[in-house]
Amino acid sequence: MKLGLVLECDSSGADELVLTCFARRLAPGIHVQSTALGSKKELFNNGTEAAAELVESSKCDLVLIAWDLKPYWGKVAPNCEAEADELREKIESLAPATAARIKLLCLTWELETWLIADPHAVNAHLSTPPHRSNFRCNSPLTKDDAKAFLDGECRKHRGRSRRYVDFREAIQIAQLIPDTSKIKDVPSFQRFSKLVSGATDKFKQAGNACDDLAHQAFRMGRP
């Protein structure tokens, strides 16, 4: 299967790395091709055309247009369905064979919601031999600014100057999520998993499936 991703992040940004990693873990052997548009504005203005290009020129079997609900887009009501309607109208104008391969994935609230859903992974990321992290988040969907929440937890456990750096650390945490026992309760991950693999419980151990992505993030994070 060839999966296309149209994303609001920059190239090799956190969303691209984590979604690619999770797709590989859900469907071993999958090939992922991403188009990173750099902002939510660009995604809503040009995302449909980018998705059509991935279907028609790159021959993707499935293309996901993925974005964070926060911050809200334009003047529409603050929920995923309202934002998705704008993109649905554009998708409906495409050739039926192309439109059928394009699906929408709104992350409520944002990518970090998936990460904080599994305290095992966050604790493993933040812990050091002399200091064991005690991160807890029983209701990740109540954190409507999950990135800021994770940033606060990083500074609490590592010191105020050591902030969460999404393009480097998101993939590191994603690799540490052992299975879907926690993350499958996040509706946007459920949708992603079902679209990619047809189920929510096929998560494979990370192993070396995402090592190249983590290495890519590490190189971006160097001064």
C-alpha cells in the first residue's frame, strides 16, 4: 500500500515523522509519501490540490489530509466537522476516482494529544538514571493545548530552560509507545489506524521501523 500525507507542518516536521512512524507500525511494508505545506492556511487553501496530485501523479492508494484542530481555522465553528466541511466541498469537485482515495484526518486537539495519551512513553522519554519521571495524564482530550501541556511537563521534569522541541522529541516519544492500549482511546488515532490498517490493535513494537526518522529528527535538532 502507498499512503500519501498532506500536512500543515514543515517538511520533516513532527506530524510528518510521527504519522509516518505510526503508519509503518500499523501496516508493515507500507510506503509513505508526504507533502508538507507549512501552515494550516496553506493546507486549507491548497491541500485538496496536493492530495489530488498524490493520487493522480504519485499513484497513492490512500491520501490523508491531516491537520490539528487548534488553532481553529477561519471563522468556522470550533470543531473538526465544521473545519472538515470546507475541505469536503473541494474534494467533491475532483474526479470521483480521485476523490474516493482522499480522506480527512482532524487531530483533536493536536499531535501531542496522541503522545500524552501514553504515560509509559512520556515517562520513558523524560526519565534519567538518577531521576524517574512521574508523568500522568488520565484524560488527554481535556488538554486543549496538548503541546503547551507537554512543554510544561518537560520543563517541570528537566528544568525550566529545557523546553519540548516538537520536531525532535515527538518522534522519540512516538517510538516509545509500546502498543495501542492507551492511544486507541483517542478518536483521531482510532480513525487514522482504521484508515491505514483496518483496525486499532495492530500496532507493532517500534523496533527499528522508525530509526531513520528519529535520526532525521536528531540531525535537524543539532545547532
